[in-house]
Amino acid sequence: MSLIKSISGIRGTIGGAINNNLTPIDTVKFAAAYGTWLASTISTTDKKLKVIIGRDARISGEMISSLVSSTLIGLGIDVVDLGLSTTPTVEVMVPHFKADGGIILTASHNPKQWNALKLLNAKGEFVSGDDGAEILRIAEADEFKFAEVDDLGKYETFENAIQLHIDQILNLPLVNAKAIAEKKFKVVIDAVNSTGGISIPPLLDKLGVEYVKMYCDPTGDFPHNPEPLKEHLTDISKKVVEEKADFGIVVDPDVDRLAIISEDGEMFGEEYTLVAVADYVLGKTPSATVSNLSSSRALRDVTEKHGQKYEASAVGEVNVVTKMKAIGAKIGGEGNGGIIYPELHYGRDSLVGIALFLSHLAEKELKVSELRASYPAYFMGKKKIELTPEINVDELLNKIQSKYENQNISTSFNVTGISTVDGVKIDFADQWVHLRKSNTEPIIRIYTEAPTQEKADDLGDRFIEELKSLS
């Protein structure tokens, strides 16, 4: 079964059986549920609703986009189609057009057989958990009422959205375009043959940055696993060194996750993208920061260095945003390379992340490897267990929690804290492990962090074995 309904949207594999995969019928059903929910939130019947849609370059995107736009039109909703776009671009275009919502057609870091409907409200932010639950209820109950012929919605395209998004980034006070241009940086871009290839180059052109393109053709034919992890990025790591570039830029297919490769070909660390950008932002505009429970302790350390408060949220962009709003954080995000800068919008945005990272680097006058060395040294492990029908995730995590609530398990693993806000996170003196069911794949994610990579990996392996023994 490869259809996942969660806080991250409706995600599934293309083809297969109805209700088990993201088939055309499932696509229409959930698009209709979203449109119906949207109509229920508008107080007057005189208002014609408008929804912005955009897609990444994956092969199924054009088909899914046609199904979604036609369904919305059938509900009497006007559609503005951005075509090939990025997740953050769709998000900023919703308020730009004064639209009532938006749908991004992307399965983010998932392989090419996946696609998804990621649902936005009128602010261009992901719908809340409660709203998402209501949309799912409408879908299950088939509570749709389509428009009569004279009330059908209208369809239009808009091709300048990425440029408008870039212009908004360049107008941000903390984007130091002058300093960036003076440094004459050279970078390598890996856009995994998706829409980073049509959004990052024009941004760098405006900033006076030279670049070498890798996999920037938006064909949807991903040349490697699209999740920007070290094991998938050997090509760009070699290319950065060969080109004597200052660093490498890697994004996922919908451009909301940003990873950096240092000039020596080593990973800057997906976790440290947010850390570096936060360091820059806090140095200019002090505030609290937020990341999720699976993110590095390094953000906490950098935040406290600036005399500010750090807080953790449950995993999921909407949870991070909710916490950021509550405490007035001016920078936050997720340790997967997701940077949220509210001065532009409340959404993970690799394009604004690139501009802020370049500004930081230009002002610091350091090599990227030197910048990385200036931050606390933590190492993360990211492992997973594939789910099978017989695995009861909640029961399994409860067993782990109960086991580690006993402080006498091992003198080398003294527990300093346990959080059950999202799955189970167990803190030890100098390391932690976070176990949770994924919102985007049928897996249990196992995140670890420790003072060395070996310790982080060993901790992950230890808990894989413990989960297997308890299941």
C-alpha cells in the first residue's frame, strides 16, 4: 500500500489500484475534497474562489496537474497554473494573487514513481492538522457538489512566478547582493533534473555568481536518489573539486531542501545549512529559533551563543511554523536543509536559503569548510526500517519508551530526557535518538546525533536491533 494521507498532504505511487496508490481517481477525489473544504471556509457565496497550482518536473506531474486543475474548475474554482515551479514559489504566489489557496504537485524527496498533492491555505502556508483531517473526512464521505455549466471555474497560466519570487528575495534587507557580487563566487549546482534547474541559475545570475550546472534539465529523470544525502551526492562532490568551485548547491525536486558541498568536496552537512543561515540572521536580527525534534543540537548552541532562546517542535513544517509564530522566531526550519525565513514567507525555501548563505559567506570571508569548522561538531545518522502490515508502530514505540524510562539499563547510556511529542526521542548525555513513523514514506525513521559519525551510526544500529527484537 503506497498511498499516505498525512499532515504533509496526499502522497502515493503512480499506477496500481484505487485507494492504494495515487491513481487518477484518487487524485480527483482528494482535489475535490480540498476544493469543497475551501468553499466551506468562505462566508459569502458571491465570491469566486481562486487556487494557485504548480508542479515539480517529475514525469507524472503534467498528468496530475491536468486532473487537479480540471477538478477544481468543475467545482467552480478559478485556477492559476504556474506550470513547472518550486514549492516555495507556489507558496509566495498565493498571497501575491490574493488567492484562496494553493496546491503543489510534488513528492519532494521521494523517487520518481511518487507524486503528491501538498495543500496550502490563503496565506500560502500548509493547511493545519485539523483542516487536513476535515479534507480527508470529506474525501472519505464523497461530499462533493460540482458546479453547473455556467458556474465552472476559469483556467489561466502564469509564467513569471519564479522571477517574481527571486525579485522578492533580492529585496530582502539581509540579502547583501553587493558583497556577494564582489566576491565573484563560483558554485556547482545539482538540481536533480527538476525545477531547481530553472530557478537557481536566474537567482545566481542576479547575484553575480558564476555557476556550473549538473542535472539542471527539468525532465524529471532523476539521475540519482533525489534525497540530498551524502551517499547520493558523489558526482557533485567530485565536480566541486574539479571545477575549483567555492562550494556546491544541492536541492531536492521541489526546491525546499538545501544542502551545501564544501570546496574540498565534503558535505557541509544538511543539518548545518540552517545553522549557518540562522547564525547570519541572528547576528543581524536577534530572536528565538525553532527546529524540529530530529534536528541538530547545533542550532540550539548557535542560538544560545547569540543570547537567544531555542525551542523544538514536532516534525512537520506546519508544526515548526506554528511554534515560530508563537515565540516570534525570525529564523527556523528543519534539519533536512529546510530554511524558513518569515521575512519572506512561512515556508521552507532553498532559494532564500542560498541568498542568505551567500551573504553570510561573503561577509565572513571564510572558505565554506572553515565556516563549517566554526560551528559545534555534531554528527548525525539517518536510518530507517521498512514497515510491514504486522508492525504496530505505536505499540513498538511504547515498548521502547517504557524500556528507557528505566534509568538502570546501561551505565554508558544514562537517559537525560524522553520526549513523546512526536514518536519517541531519547536524550543521553552527549547523544540522542529520535524514533518516529514517517509522514511521507511507509517507514520508521531513526535519527541519531553524537560527537562522532561512528557513534551516531552505532547508536542507530543499536536501536534498529532493539526495534527488531521488540516487534
